[in-house]
Amino acid sequence: AQSVTQLGSHVSVSEGALVLLRCNYSSSVPPYLFWYVQYPNQGLQLLLKYTSAATLVKGINGFEAEFKKSETSFHLTKPSAHMSDAAEYFCAAKTNFGNEKLTFGTGTRLTIIP
Amino acid sequence: SAVISQKPSRDICQRGTSLTIQCQVDSQVTMMFWYRQQPGQSLTLIATANQGSEATYESGFVIDKFPISRPNLTFSTLTVSNMSPEDSSIYLCSVGALGTGQETQYFGPGTRLLVL
């Protein structure tokens, strides 16, 4: 079964510093991969997705993620953190052969230090 | 992407009662999903709801507790029955966006439920 691991349930970075949120997947067949963001008291918003095209995926709000098959990773980065980036971030995976079920990681809460 | 709304946005309920949550989409979609997010936790899929067929429930979730309706391609309801404080969660619906077989799920704003 597919599993998604997010290392670090809480990450704190200073405003202007690099943001790095880690995500690893378990499937031997590269799945479709997604990053979602959840702001306080809101639903989930899609940040970006990997669907077997370019391995470096750019998303909204300056975020990007790189798919690395050799490391089974899909880490999320942003060069310079803003206070508005404070939120919960979820990595998710879906198999790419008809199963529509999304498997979520446990989430990473990002705190921005002024 | 689809625009998804949920009603109610939040509610406080007494144990033993039931609450029906509505999910409305602005376009026709084949697949709708219901998730639960318990406090401080990630999302857990409750069931998949396809129009014209019975919902498919994940392990640990049963139809008697979480009956689902899917009367058409733009609407679904989830009922949380005989509620207990353990049902206090955020309930989110999502839809699969059609397109070249690479479906992405988009989420509604969620219904925040507190059971006393």
C-alpha cells in the first residue's frame, strides 16, 4: 500500500530564510504527488502537483518541489519565507493507474519567525 | 478548478443527534470524496461517492454511522449519525477534476463539528 512520510511535524524558519518541507513516498511505481496547504480555519488548497512531466514543479505563492525518483522524495521549497506562509502543509500521493484514492502524510506545521 | 461549497461551515451538536453536511460543486464531477480531519491530525478518507451507485467506505467507516447520498453530479451529503464527542472533527468534501486521466482533488472549505 502507498504511504507518505513527512519528516518534521513542526518546522520553524525566520522570515526571509529558505523553507524546506520534506516528503517521501513508498511506492515502487512513481505516483502522482501533491502538496496542499491549509491555513487556519480553512480547507485545503492545492499548492502544486507532479504528474510525470517535469521533475521540478512550480506552484503558487513562490513554492516549488522537485521529484527525485532515486530518493523517492518530493520536497517542498521556497527561497524566502513570508509571514503569510505560516500554515499546515500536507504531502499526498495517488497511484497513476486508475485508483483515485489520495494518501496523505501527517502534515507539517510551518511557523515563520519575525 | 472546481468551486466547492459546504454547509454548514461549523456546528455544535449534542451527543446522540445527527448532522447532515452538504457539498455543492459548480460543475459536474464524477467522483466526490468525504474526508475527516480530527484535531491536529491529517486527513482520513471516509468514503468515495459516485453518482448513481452506493458509496464505497474505507476500513473503519460504516454506512450506518456515515450515510452518504449522491443524487446528481454536483451534490452530495454526508450524515454523521448518533454523534459522540469523538466525532468532533473537520469534515471535508473533495472532487476529482477531470482531465487527461490525471485527476487532481480539490477540497471544499470544510465543516467544523464540535460534539458536546
